[in-house]
Amino acid sequence: MRLAVICLLVSVGCSDRRQSTAVKSIPPIAAEDVAALRNEAAGLMGQFKYDDAAARLTRLEKSAHATDEIRVDLAIALLNRREGDDLQRAAKLLDAVIAASPDDARANYCRGLLWFHEGATDKALAAFQKVADFDPADSHAAYYVGQCHLGNKDFEQALAWFRKAGEMDPYLRSAPYGEAQALRRLGDAEGAKAALALFQQLGTNPRARVAELKYTRMGPKAEVRAGQILSTPAPSPEGPVFGDAKAALVDSPARVDAGAANTTVADINGDGVLDLFVADAAATVVLLGDASGSFAASVDHPLAGISDVNAALWGDFDDDGLIDAYLCRRGPNQLWRQVAADSWEDVAKSAVASGGDADTRDGACYDFDHDGDLDYLLLNRNSSPELLSNNRDGTFRSIAAELGLDTAAMAAQSVVIADLDRDDDADLVFINENGPHAVLRNDRLWRYSQAANFDVFSQSKFSAAMAVDADVDGQAEIYTTGPEGVERWTPDDSGEWKPRQLASEPASQLLAYDFDGDTATELVAVGDDAWAVLNAITGAAEGSYPLDSGGSHFAVRMSANGPELLRWTKDGDLQGWQAGSGRWPFVHLNLTGKTDRALEMRSNASGIGVIGAARIGERWAPLPGVRVSSAAGQGLQPRAIGIADATAVDFLRLLWPDGVSQTERNLAPGKLLTIPETQRQAGSCPLLFVWDGAKFAFVADLLGAGGIGFNLGRGEYYPSRPEERFLLPQGILQPRDGRLAVKLGEPMEEVCYFDAVRLTAYDLPPGWSMTLDERFAGLGPAPTGEAIFYQRELLPAVAVNDRGADVTAALQAVDGEPAPLVRRDHRFIGLTERHHVTIDFEEPLDRLADPVLVFDGWVEYAYSQSAFAAWQAGEEFIEPTIEAQAADGTWQVVAERFGYPAGTSRQGAVALPKDSLPADARRLRISTNMQVYWDRLAVVDRQPCPEARQIEVTLQTALVDDVGFSAREVNAHRRSVYDYSDRPPFGDARHPAGYYTAFGEATELVAATDDALAIIGPGEELHLEFAAPSAEPPSGWTRRWVLDADGWCKDADLFTRNAGTVEPLPRRSNASDETHRRKLHEKYNTRFRSGY
């Protein structure tokens, strides 16, 4: 069965791509060029450019320099490209290598992969067993031996091999998943549950990986090897990590009271050099840095000379690209907005952000609600904390009491911000002077609850704390200092957070960074007379430096050679430990959610709250956060990742505060790299592709109104409409071998649930046209999906937008060029200022028998996150409304908030009730504050067409497959187009946890509307084929195709209800037959996925 499936998938899923071509003449290759070509091929494979890699390897394989290793490499490239006869060619190459060298481990392993995925389990087992015997340390070979035993129903052997694979490689997630499958078949439900829990737990660990037939996931023996170029390993750097203490880095009059000084680091004047801001008991000091590492006092700076400042919080709160400063004071706080380059204004009063007349000793600038902007958390001495929520209009509102923070964190002296429960949001740890400490779990939507499993932690005594994921396992650790010394807190097997002592002596301050560039995080513990560098995991001492007593806290300042340390001595001098010669190189990064003002932005411009992990060769390194010290205040500066003896960061995996994941590759040292958030969709609707006679062409997305759990505000969710009828563009669907092929694919971090899919032809007599009563409904009547037939169509004679511009030509043709929409309000995705188009017709609309507005266009969807952010700012999404102008010049509502196009380019319609049209009305006005783009507008006269013929064609087959992520392009008008021929196998998307439909046959799930669901996730598709009609329509008639889809979709937005999981499974409100649904789900929906 598997053989038939994979052959079919190769023929229907890939034949639209370029076919393999025979090489007619191979130019000779010089011996010295062989290694370079192999390196190019290996690099191209790493970029998933299989066609280019195969071309280079084919040249090598056909040359005089061909070796068995090159033949295996070419087979791997073909196995991944899978065009035309690639799989057969790969098998032939591998068979030839095995015939010549029967014990070639790579050839046997790759041949086993081909056999396994063809369904030839016994042959695959023999191949994998040979590799496992030859290389007992190969966890992938052991895993596939287990898979073969599982396929042969030898569950005991399967279990043994899965466990063996897991012991060899604890980060191979597929091993516990296989173990769960075997245990379930052996009747051990509890054991299966525990193994599946481990599989899910590893889903948040950057080190974890899965085994599957995708390049980089097939195992090390299925990776193309680079050519051997002899090189000398880089010598270890000699010298100290830090230079000797250097005093007097700044001239008088910048002498400060060390006991009260708090120093934060930021580029205050925007010249690209990091500066210092010193909060002093008497007055603040601004020290502007230079390239040499010295500083000069700027006594006339607007931020200098301010009294009673305890600490500063740096961040771009209004996302205008200029850093701002929030000053925590004894008395009303100040919010200094940078209105132009190094031009500052205190806007605390107008922004309602002063925080009252408290003594604010510390705070945090962070996107606490994950809505895309920066909020301020204020910690007040002897009173409750305050949380200022950003309204994105230049003002803030106080919500601490509403959230219960006023009692949960009374008199907290510091706060730790970290995702402690691995659910992608920021939890809070409040350190209280007299205890107990409060650990609050972020339940999102501005809800916090006391976190479980922190009993020991909350009752312990310590004076300072911070968090970092030093071992890069996806679980942040908490580091504390107190009477028990320096401790590292992590959850044990039961989930309870327990300490491990790293140093017996307490410290006054903790700092965490990779100071020497070896990729590992070190901990600096500051004592009274010395400061020590500790291994952040083991506590092993890595250096100790003497210290004069009586100085201030330390500050970290980034240099070209990594992090340096600064502090004020008791005499008021600035003292520094600059980077020493004993360091490896660093990659320096500037992260920003801001790209271009005309584009959408989902995360704050300062990049605060981004977490990540870097892969450097065989090592992992955490992405440093912005709070790298336990001291008060929060600076903002580039982040540095040490790369040891490597030449670059191989890849950096990021998770932005909005939950969007992103991967950046090949980051080299030597200059500051700015990484903006990829402005991609966090969720989408399934994409529709159809065979157009030459390729699978993108048409539109579907089931936009079937979204589950879309957040309208706190506790409010949009009801889903799990059905859509889509009128395909005329002539786009073409038969192939007597069948009509349709694909529904998922390009984003989303779950799609397909209940039924149908295809219907409408044959129309000459002179007739049709559309559908379809749209994303607003407040008006819901769409029926019914066919609307017409012969008369009125196009606008004149069309003008709200700015007085003539847009007549733009609204008369479906060409992807809409009436221009100029957004001035960019605060919320999908929302803008109110806008309208006014359209005039040459004859009164009420003279039509049954007037209907037909619209072509698209919408830039809001997400749950942006809808929640707009809600809390008091904004509302107002769907388009149609008005008609009466003879006296007044406007009358014809269709109030009727709806809009339900996604990418498509056609919709809405009736214009004649009793709502003024007499002789010729002018309509369509207004909204949503990002709706009108491509074409017309009014048609609906009439019955009894001659029209309706033909529902038969579904022949439906297959679920893993095909990759179709490339997306977005034009200046936010119109999205996808290219099926360009499908990288991986995207920055994680599978929400749950059971999906197994790859292969799924026709029974989508043949009827019965709540039995075919479920797919990111990078997957439902491929459908229908029987083409036996006859063409009569001459002069027109055939139109309508695709009916019943189903739902759910994105992974942090504010979407039940985001991140497949369940609960949706169903229709009138569903009743649970037995049938459960039976089909147990049969087909057996593939568990979670994470990457």
C-alpha cells in the first residue's frame, strides 16, 4: 500500500516542478575543483536547493573523479528533490555502490530509507540492521530498526530498539514517540502516556530533533558530505578573558555617589556607540561613549541633572525607531520620549504614565501582554507594584489592581521575567525583601495565577535573582543569591523547583553572559572584595578578580570583543574591566520587530522579549536577553553570541514575543547584524491550488470564516462558519488524465480540519454569468453560498476615494491592482483609519429587479493578538457598510456592516434590498476602518436561470502528504500569492500538539459532511482528485467551477482560544453521530505531532 501511495504522490504532487534532464555533455573538472564543488553542493543542500545541488553532484558523478561517496551524495540529493524519476535514479546509484562495497554504511542506510518509505519493510529492516550492527552508536539506524519491527507488528522488538535509540541520543524526539506507539500496541496505556509526555516535553528543547524523510532530519548518514580541504584548526586564544581593572574612564565632573549609583547602557544619542546613564541620588549623569571605550559627560543633555532617579528603563515604547527612557523616581516618574534624534521630551503627564507619588525603585520595560508593544512594570518601595498597559496612542492605563498584582507582589524589590512553563509567554517572579516570593503564571489576556511547584522557592531567603537558559534545553533556570550562597533552580522530575548550590558564599549581584566566547554561559557573582566567574551549570570556578569594597553594582557594556564590565568605585570614579585577549569571536545582533512603517509589525521595535538559541557546529548557545543582571534598571544594547572556533553561527532560532518563530542562517562575526522579525502570517487559512494544465496554480485561501477561537477581546471569541463555497476563476481548472486535481495546503503554524470537500460544475447558457452569495459576514445577514445568476452588470461610471482621488479605472477590472488604500494608522494589523469609496452608476439602481453588489478584493486579516490589542486600546473593527445617496444629498444605509472578502483575492456578493435604496439612487458609498482592498466593484441584476446545468463530480481520492511550505510573496497592496513550485521542506512553524491524519489515503474522511475530520498541520496538504465530466458544455456555453469546503482552521496566535493544541476537535452544532466520527478518527488520525 505504501508503495502505491508514494508513487502516486510523486506523480501528482511533484510533476508540476521541473523534470530531471539528462546531462548531454559534462565539462571536465580539474582535480583541485572537486572539493570546492562538493562544498558548494553540501551548502546548497543545507539551503534546501536540491536542484542546484543535484546539478553539481551530477557533474562530479559523471566525471573522472567520481567515487562511491559522491554517488551516495547524489542519491541523497535526488531522494530529497523527488522530481520525475529521481527516486529510481537514487535507488540505482545506491544499489551500484552496495554491489561494489556491501558494507558501505551510508549506502545501506539511504537504501533502507528508500525501501522503508516504499513499504518494503523487510528489505529496509535488513539494511538498517546491517548499519546498526556496523555502527552501534547510530541512534537513527536504531530508530529505523524499531520502526521496521513496528511495521511488522513485532512490538517487543520495536520497543527495545526505540529505547536503545533514546539511550544513544536523549534528544531524538522520535524515539519516545516510537516507544509510545509500541507500548500502546502492547496494552501499556500508562507507559505510552509517559513516553508521549516526554516526546511533548522535548518539543520546546532547541536541541531536540525528529527523524523523518526530510533533509537534515534523516540522520547523519543521509547528509551530503563536504569535500576534504585540509586546514589548521584555529588555536585557542591566549591571555585573560578580562583585562586589568582600569579606572578614570571618564573625566570630571562625572563623579557619582557609588552607594546610590545605578548604571544602565544604551545608545542614547543614536551615534552607534553605547553610552551610560547613571541614576544618582542627587542628579542623573549622561556619559557619551567613544570607540576607545572612554566616556565624556554631557552636562547639558536633557536627561542629565534630574533628581531622585533610582533606575532607568530603556525601550522604544512608541515604535518610532527612536529609543525612549522611563525614569523610576522617588516621586512621580518621568517618561522621556525621543521625538527626534537626541531630542527629548518628558511626556509622562500626557501619557498618564507617572505612576503616582511613589518611590519606584525598579521596574521592567516589556511586552507583558504579548500584544506587540512595550508596557511598564513598576516596583514601588513600601507599596504595591504598578503595571502600565500601552494603548498605542501615546497613553497608558494602570491595570495592576485589575490583575491582582497589587496584593500578589506587595513591596517587591525586583522582578524576573521568563517563560517558566514553556508555553511561549512571559511569567513573572517577584522577589520580596521579607518573603515570600511570588511566582505568577501568565494565563494570557491579562490574567495571572499563582504558579504551582514553587513552594520551596517562594519560602527561601535570597536578595537577588535572574533567569537564563544556560544549558539551552528550552527551560529557563532561575539563579539566586542569599544566605545559602549562589543557587541554580530547576524543576525536578515531579515539576517542583529545587536548588543546586553553585557557590557557598552569597553575592550582592549576579550577571550572566558568555564572557569568553566559547558558546557557554558564565555567571559573574559579585562579592565584597572580589568577583568570580562561574560555570553557570556546574558552578566550577573559571576566574576570580579582586575588588575594592564600597563600589556600585556592575553594568555590562557590549564591545566588539564581547561583554565588558563597569562599576563606580567608592571614590566616585568609573572603573572598567575591558575584554581581554583570551576570547573567541562574537556575533553581534540587533533584533527589531520594526521593519518599514508601510509594512505590518507584530513585535516591539526594540526586540525586547525575543528568546532564542544558536547552533554553532556541535554546540548550542542561548540568545542573551536584555536583562542580564540582577541589579535594578534595564538597558538596551546589541546581543553577542560567542562562536568559539567556528566561523559563523550555523543557524539562530528565534521566538518573538508574539509567538512567531524564525530561523536565521550563517551569521558571521565582524559587524553588527540587524535582524528584523519576519513579517509573515502567524496563521492563515488553508491554501487552494488547482491544476491549470501546466502547474498547480494558487487560487486563494479558504475557510477564513471557519477560524476557531478568534479573540475579539477579553473572553470574547468570534463564532466560526465552517463552510465556504468558492467560485474558481474562469478557465483555471483543467483536467489531467481524466481527473481534476485540487490541493488544500497549510503554509503556517496552524491546524486545518477538513470535514468534506466537493466540486461542482455550473454550465451557463450564452449571455449568462454567475457569482456566489459569499463573504466573511459582519452584522448583516449571513451569506448563503447560493449561486446568483445574472445577465446585466453595471460597472462604476465614476469612482472616488475618501481623499478625492479618482479610482474608476482601478475598480473596473480584476487585475490585482486595487483602489489605493493609504494607511496612516499602523498601530494594529488589519485596522486603519476610516476610509471609503464612492461609486456612481449611469442608471438608477432601484430600476433593477434584484440588485446585488459584486465585489472582488481581499483583506489583511487581523490576528487574535492585534484584535486584543485594539480592544484594550478602545478601538473596534468595523466591517464595510454600504450607503446610497438620496435625491436630497443625504445618505441612507443599505447594507450595514455586511462583511468583506474572506481572505486573499476572491469574489463575493451582497444583496442591495430595494426597500433600502432611495428612489433613483445612482451613488453608493462603501466605508470601513478595516484593511479591505477593493479590486473591482459592480452591481448586477439577479435573475433565475433554469437552463443552467449543475454537475457535482465524484471525489476519486484524497491523500494527506507532507510537501513543504509554498513560498509567499506580498505586494505593496498586501496581496498574497503563493508559489507551489517553490516549497522548502521546513518553515518557521511548529505543529500544535495532537493527533493528525496519517499520511496517505484519507478519502473516507472528506467524502461527506459528518464531522469526521481530515486534520493537517504546517507544511502538509490534502490532495484531492475528482472525476472530470465526460462531456464539454455545448458550444457558446460557459462552464464555471465551484469548490465547496466544510471545515475549520485554528492558528497558533497566543490569544487564540486553545492555541497550540489540535484538540478540542470542532464539530457542527447539529452533529449527532459520535460513533461514526470516533471510528474514522481511530482509523486515520493516528499521527501525533508536536513542535518542530
